[in-house]
Amino acid sequence: MSDGGAITDVDGLAAALDRTAYLADEALATALFLAVRMRQPILLEGEPGVGKTSAAVALAAALDTPLLRVQCYEGLTAAEALYEWNYPRQLLAIRLAEARGTDLADADLFTEDYLLARPLLAAITHPGPGPAVLLVDEIDRADDEFEAFLFEALAESAVTIPELGTRRATVAPVVVLTSNRTRDLHDALKRRCLYHWIGYPDGERVEEIVRRRVPEAAGWLAAQVTGAVQRLRGLDLQKQPGVAEAISWTRALDALGVEQLDAVAAERTLGAVLKYEEDARLAHATGLDTLISGAG
């Protein structure tokens, strides 16, 4: 599956994504197709909750290939994304050698048998035949040092393990980076990547996404939640609810067996859609009945 298996065009990829319950518009499907075909990293930016991470997950499913994820955070080091040594197994080997009265050299302990690949190394050494999908999630949360290391590793599709030498990709991974734009990324990394901004979709598309992601819920519930979320997004909230919150809210309502989205049901489940106390107070001050009325 060196070029995404039977997926040979944008429409084919859009259809494959659709089968995973991910609804991608033509622009996003085109960007992802180019990332696969050109084997060039793609940077997906947008508000939290609009489906950036889900796009990478869906892409891996559509290509029927492994998804390997690096979750970025402040202080993340290259070693944590690359590999670690299996110290308990090394220690056991040392004790067995001592019990047998044999000597172990360092070279005996630092071999492939004791190497634990982290996502980045696993993506580069993936044997194929198709590429793995490497998701570098929330790259804007990582430090400059990790960003610089990542740029070099992606540019060469290779990493060096001091004890074992350089590992080069036989099948270069499809790399998806996501960012919520909490900080600006370096131009060098951006130049290396394709770029796509995922905006908040219109109400009709949100409703369709919710229906696909929560098929067990009644159709009318997806419509009501979508309308209510649209109204909430009209408020001056600290964190605007995204598609992820619309999905979460629908699941919460369905789990409670709610048959009608009203102020009472909204009050019980508000924590599924609003994540700050100040936002909840603003919703109450506006009036839950007002926010719910007319939804759907």
C-alpha cells in the first residue's frame, strides 16, 4: 500500500474517510491526499475540537495502516518520542550472566533485543508495504528544542541511535502535525509542511458529523444539540464549544435517555459542552431556555 492502497484520487480518499465516519470537505480531503501522495508532512491548525486529531485517526483507518501518536507537551524530549532501552530486561540479563559466571559487554546489552521503539522511531522503521501514519499532536505545546529535532528527523526520514547507528525509513511515514496555535511555529517547520486550516463547520455539517459519530442517538437529538451549540458559540465564552463538544453532549444526553433537549436536560449535562465555570454562569445568565429554544 505504498501510495494509500487503492486510493488514487481525492474522491477516493474522501469516500474512504466517509466510511470511517469522518466527514471531510473537498479542501481537507485534497490536503490529506497530497500529504499521502507527496509524502510531505501536513500541518493542521484550527480551534480546539474541530477534528484535527480525528482527521489523522480517520486517515490511518482509511489507509488501513497503523497510527502512531506523539502527544506533545512542555518538556517533551527527543528520547521520549524516539526510543528507550528495556532496563528491566537488561538488568535481568546482567544477573543471569553473573549467576552463570560469564561477562557481558555493553555491546551485548544495547542491541535490538533490548530496544523499545517509541512512536517516532516506530513510524520510521515501519516495514510497510504501506506507510504508517505518524500523528504529532499539539506540536505548539512542545518546546523549541523538540520542534527543531522533529524538523531534522522529518527532513531526513531518519534518526540516529548512538549505540546502533542511523535508522532510515524504508517506507516514509505520512506525518500529520496538529496545532491549536497557542504559540507560533518556526518558519522552517512550516516550510517543510503542507498546511490546512480546519475551521468550525456550518450547522448543517456539524449535525451530519454528530449523526455519524453518535449513530445510536435519535436524529432529532443531533439537530437540537447542533442548534444549541451554535447559540452557545454566539456568546463571549472563554472556550467556544467545538464539534467534539457537540458530539460529547449528544452522547451524554443519549446515555441519560433524554427524549427532549430542554433547560432541565441542558442543566444536567452542561459539563459535556462547557468547560469553564464562568462560561456556565454566562449560559445561565443568558437563559438556558433561550439557548435551547428553536434548536433543530
